[in-house]
Amino acid sequence: MNVVSRKIINDFIKKHADSKSSLESWYLEAINANWKTSMDIKNRYVSASFLSKNYVIFNIKGNSYRLVTQIAYNTGIVSIKWIGTHEEYNKKTFP
């Protein structure tokens, strides 16, 4: 997969150093993945949540953080939209 917006991950790690290994592991898995459907993700990330418009929410570091992505399965592009704490996520609205 082609993960877009790596800068969002890097900026988040600067503020939340404890997320580094989890986010880097997710990133490495994502760039080496070949997700064609949501089931491909669900088979690996059982706690992932799926919203409309191909938004996928990943729990990071034991659900301490939430990683919001939008995935274009047909082109293999994963756009990172937002990363935050679980508490911040509860205040946000996504499609």
C-alpha cells in the first residue's frame, strides 16, 4: 500500500513518544500490505473500525491512540487523516 501523509505520524510521535514503536510497526505493515477489501484489514486488525467513505480507524498502542485513515482499495492508497488520543477521538466526527 502507498501510505500518504507520513508527516502526520512523525509529528504525532514528536508529541507522544510512547506511540513511536506502535505507529512505526503499523506503518511498516501498511506499506507492505495489499489490502483489497475491508476483510483483508479485519483479518489482521480485529479491532479496526470501518466507517463510510472507506474510513478505517486503527487502535494504536493498546487503544491509547486512534489512527484515522481513508483507504482507496482500488489504487492501494492509504491516506492518514488524523491521529489522536482515545479521548480526543471521542470528541471528533468522521464520516
